[in-house]
Amino acid sequence: MTTVTSPLAGRAIGLAAVPDPVFSGAMVGPGTAIDPVRERSTAVAPVDGVVVSLHPHAFVVVDSQGHGVLVHLGIDTVQLNGEGFELLVDKGDTVARGQEIVRWDPAAVEAAGKSPICPVVALEATADALSELREDSDLKTGDTLFAWQ
């Protein structure tokens, strides 16, 4: 089993509340979403693993069991072309849970007209593979978001 922890502080709101049909419909995979605190912060690795995909607005870490966890920083933030995001690791790096991955500012994302809501998705998972899913609670960075069988 893999425990997936929160890459950010904020409020768990569940995927259904994400203002994007691809995420809210769980088309990418099951998981939850975080409405982040509106201050400059750093998104951290939700699991120990390897960074297999890295963009200013999103990253994927795959753990030793092959579980890939997508962290998407805001909605439609790809349209910001990396502005306001700072990468702190490289694709291919091995990272530890809690290690800093991307520095960003959710308030600046919101000011640019984008949603700062952050889906955290279990890639290639079925909904019944997840348990202890947080969908309505305050979170500190590192709190458990869900368990993945």
C-alpha cells in the first residue's frame, strides 16, 4: 500500500469540485483536490519515488510499487507558460516524500485569472483502489490525502 500525502497546505475539496471536466470527471484517475492557501509556497513530493514528468505547472512522481501520482498546480496554468513557477528538481531525480519540487504563488495564479485548485491524482488507478480519501478538511503539507492499495 502507498500512502499519498498532501503536497500543499490548504483545504481538501475532492475532485468533483475541480473547475475542469477532465479532473472533476476523474478521467485522468481518482484522487482528490486541494484549494491551497493563498501565499507563496512550495509543492512537495507526495510519495518517495522518481520524478517521471516535470512541468512548471504539474509533476508526476512514481513510487517503488509503480504508483504514479500527478500533482497539478492550478487549472489551465499551462497557459501561464511557466511564469510564476520555479522548478527545484529535474526530471529523473529520485525524491523523498516532502522534498520541495516546485515553488509557486497560488494568489498570483488567481490574479492571472486561473483557478489555483490543485488536483492530486492516482494515475492508472481504479476508484476502489483508494481509501481514506480526504475530500472535505483542512490540510497541512504532509498530511495523508489517501491510501492506494
